[in-house]
Amino acid sequence: MSDYETFMIILTISNLIVAILTYAHKK
């Protein structure tokens, strides 16, 4: 796996975490 692929995976996971935290915070 290349550094670019790893970076994209980290970005996707962090976006999911932010979305979940934001959703949980709004409730």
C-alpha cells in the first residue's frame, strides 16, 4: 500500500469520526 492510499484511508476514517461526534453532540 502506498503512502497516498494510507493518507486517503486516514482522511476517510477521520471524516467518519468527526461526523459521528458531531451527530452525537447534536442529539
